[in-house]
Amino acid sequence: MCGIAGYIGARNAIDVVYDQLKRLEYRGYDSAGIAYLDGGEIGIMKRAGKLTELGKLVGGRPDGVTMAIGHSRWATHGGPTDTNAHPHYDRFEQIAIIHNGIIENYLELKMDLARAGHEFRSETDTEVAAHVIGAEYAKGVSLEEAVRHGVRQLRGAYALVVMSKREPGKVVAVRNASPLVLGLGAGENMLASDIPALLPYTREIVVLEEDTIAIMTAETLRLTDGDGRELPVKVEHIDWDVAAAEKGGYEHFMRKEIHEQPQVMRQVLAGRIDEDFGIRLERMFSDFVWHEIDRVNIIACGTAYHAGLMGKHLFESALRLPTDCYYSSEFRYGDPVLSPRSLAIFISQSGETADSLAALRLCKEKRIRTLGIVNVVGSSIARECDRTLYTQAGPEISVASTKAYTAQVMTLTLLALYIAQVKEMPGVRVQAIAKEMQGLSERAKAVLELEPEIVKLAEQVRGAPLFFFMGRGADAYVALEGALKLKEIAYIPTVECPAGEMKHGPLALVHEGVMAVFGASESSVRDKIVSNMREIQARGGTVLAITTEDDGIVDRVANVTVKIPNGDFDYLDALLSIIPMQMLAYHVARLNGCEIDMPRNLAKSVTVE
Ligand code: AGP
């Protein structure tokens, strides 16, 4: 994911920003650049490749530069080239801009601007944003006014930083879903996409809130809302060391990423649901005829496969669209029967999983339409699919996938709602579900507040020899993911199956001390789940139920009940129930002294067969 850096003050700003970019290298990138003010003009130095390529230019930097902004880029729109690297000028080279995220409506804006005579050097959405803001700035308003008016035209998830040659010594920044933090020093101020880039210079940090605009000079920092109303500046003192900073102060990336899920839920939806709760994916699918699609094949591995099963459940139950879900390794060697009118969806966090990539190439040979649902921008699967919906979850470092799963399921849900919207399916309450999706972030925060309860439970059950994970409907699919988390980081054996399947074999494994985790968010089958719980208890097993706050029967039977805030759609309640399971796996592993972020035998991206 991209990195953002910026500095204003007495030090040489180019040296500081270059150092900041080096501290953000762990996020991954494929080009980098710096814009700086020198002699009343904005200079830009940028190069594709690793930071050392840019370093060759930095070596010849001018002295006395007091303001600079810098960026390390993961290619999204346009390949990793010098021209596509950030920063970008506006039409008249009055401003320079750097950007994290994706501007969903950049093509529409670019066509409008081109008709007005704008010419573009790069293929990026960022340069379009620069021209949009530059066009506002050309009206003679202040830089912050130009940013305020400009971003109202942008749709998507972004963090933008802008400097101008007309207003030296001032930087303006704004964010919508992509993170941005500001650092306050003595006679100097700075900013970055992540705290590690700031710590060598200051520990006084301001986290930029959603849709807030920062106007920063070497001596001052002002914050305003989208209408220019001043907002309070809340400074936090950060006492982490740099290693901890890369983990956001958490002990492990996994726990950081579990706790990032409320923000990720916002990022997934940013720019994709409009004010009337309509789904905005038309740019992605403008030439797509959904009526032609007679079947969907979802192909993935591991956690992504589990997300795919949730997609299957939704596509079939809501859209009545026949959907199969395949393990990539089975699909590529299984000689599957593929309808020429089918759509193949490839889900992958890394976008580099060998089996999924091979399955994708098999589909392309057979001229099957392909769609990627991928997290790492510019990855192989993302590039080779006909089109890709990015999950926008941000970098996921821990081998055990958590926030990427949530983002994958939400992206699949968005896609299902979009299909229902395009096909005008009366039975699908698109706006109601979209509205509920927008509320998931707050509900996820409430679920995360149950963590102390989960820690106590982990202390009680961490010695259990075997865990069952079960549910019915969507809960049965979430159970698979909950089981995988415990297996892969706590190395505890698990049995995962639909609750109704227990009696057909797995029940033989139940004995005193076995723990059974039930997802019980599907209200229509709760009485069946309660019977399954009793079957476990009758054989000495202990039952942990994850249900919803409005449920009054499960907690009368389960040994332990975790209640999550419920909504109007069981499917989204089921998705939220993965968070207690993620936390349970994490704390059992932590208490058992397991290596959390890099579990034995596993890799973050399985790029070999
Ligand atoms: C899940 O926690 C594991 N990291 C693994 O199962 C992973 O989901 C699988 O290897 C697929 O990876 P991908 O999403 O990058 O394709």
C-alpha cells in the first residue's frame, strides 16, 4: 500500500521526507517521488522502482528547502513508471499532490477535464485529482478552499496532500477512509500515512479524522470540516518504539488488524454507496450485461475460500444465481464444467497465490469472464483478471488473515447488491442492506469491546484438546473461518461442519473437555442449533454460543454466550460473529505462547503449488 510523507520546518525538507519514506518501506511500493518548493517553483523528483532509485536524485537535491511532500506508490491506475509515480502537478503547475487510495470516478472526471482542454501526462487517478483541485485553485481561492471544493467532486477512499507555489510554507491534507497522521514539533510540523515515519522527529501526534481538512505550516496546525468550520486539534503523545509503531502499538500485527476492521469496513464502502444507498459500481461494470450471466464460479484458497462460501450463500439465497465455490487447487486440476455464460470470481488477499493464479489462467484460456476481488493493488491476479474490485483493506501483515476476510465478504455483498440493483430484483432490499452495511463499522466497534470477556474465556478453554466450530446457513460458513484461525495460530485441532452434519460422524469425537463454538445469528434455525448444543453437552462437551443481543433462547442452553449487536439481516450478523472467533483464536494462541504473526509451516502468500 502507498506511503505518504511531508515536512515543513528548518531542516532540509527533502532529506526528512526521504527518510520518512524509508521508514514506510515495509508497506510495499513500486515507485516513489518527492515534491519540494525551491526558489518559488515546485520541483518534483520521482522514479519507478525501489527508493534507492529516487535516492540517486535526492543526492543532488538543492539546499535550503524547507517544505516537501513525498510518496511511495503501489500501482493502481497505470503501471509503476516514472510518469505515473507521485507527486503530480495540476494543469498549470501551481500545485503538487500525493494521494493514497482509489478515486472511483476518476475516468468521468478525466473526460470532463479533457473536454475543457486539460492534458494529462500519466494514467493515474491522482493526476486527475490534482487537476480537479487545481481548477478550483485557479479561481483565486485559498489552497484549503480549493481542496474543500475539489474533494466534493471525488468519490472513493483517499488521503490527499497538496502544496502550492502561491502559498509557500503551507500544506493542506484531507482523508476519506485512508489513514493520515500529523506530527507536531518545535518550529516544524510533518505528516505521514503511518506513525513510524514520524517517531524519529516527534511523539506529539494528531490522527486526522474522516473528512477533516488539515492546514499545516511550520508553526501552526488548523483543522476544519468540509464546510470550513474550525475543529479542535487533539494531540496524543505516542510512547511506542518504532517496531511497536509498525504494529500500531499492538503486540502483534494480528491484533492490530483485528482492531482495524471497523475502519476497514468504512474503507471497503468508501465511494461505493451513494447518498440514496444505491451501489456505485457502474464504472467497473459499465459494459457488463449481468442478464447474460447464468452461473458464478468463485475460486480461492483458505480464508478467501471461506469468504467465497459467504458469497455463494448470498448469490444463491438473494439473487437466485447458481453459484459454485471451488478450492483453487481443485479447480485447476478438476476439469470443471464451465458455462460460456459464467463469471469466474477470484478472491485473493495477496493476489499472488499460485493455485488461484493458475486457475485464473485456465479460465482465461477457456474465455470465461473473470473478476478479481483482491486486496494488494497491482498484484498478478488483479492485473490478469478482466476487471478487479479492490477490497481496500490496507496492508495485511499477519499470516492469519482477519480484516481481509471481512473486507472480502463485504465486497462480495456490495457486488451482490449491485447485481440486484442492475437487474431491478424486487425481492432484494438493496438500499436497506446497503444502509445496514454502513452501520456495520459501529457494530464491529461494539463487538471489539467484548475483548476482555473473550480473554477470560480464552484463559478457561485454552487447554481444550479439540474445538468444534459449527453453525447453520451463513453461520456454518463463518464457522469454517473461525476454525481456521484457531488451527493456524494456536495449533489446536478443530472439527468444522454444519451443525446438522454433526450426527453423521463428527459427534463421535465429542467427549469431556471438548469445546464447541456455535454461530447462532441465523434466527430462523436457532431452535435446531439449541438441539445441537444439547447433543454436545449430553456427551460432556462445553458450548460457547455467539449469538445476537435480541436472542433469548440460546443463552439459556449454552455454557457461555457472547452476544453481538444485531441488525435486520442475519447474513451481516453472521459476518460480525467472526470477530469474537478471531479474538478467541488470538488470545488462546497468545496465552499458550504461540508465535502469532508468523505461525509455523505457513506463509502469508503461497506463491508455489
Ligand atoms: C488464512 O489466514 C491464510 N493466510 C491462508 O489460508 C490464505 O487465506 C490463503 O493462502 C489465500 O491467500 P490469498 O487470499 O492471498 O490468495
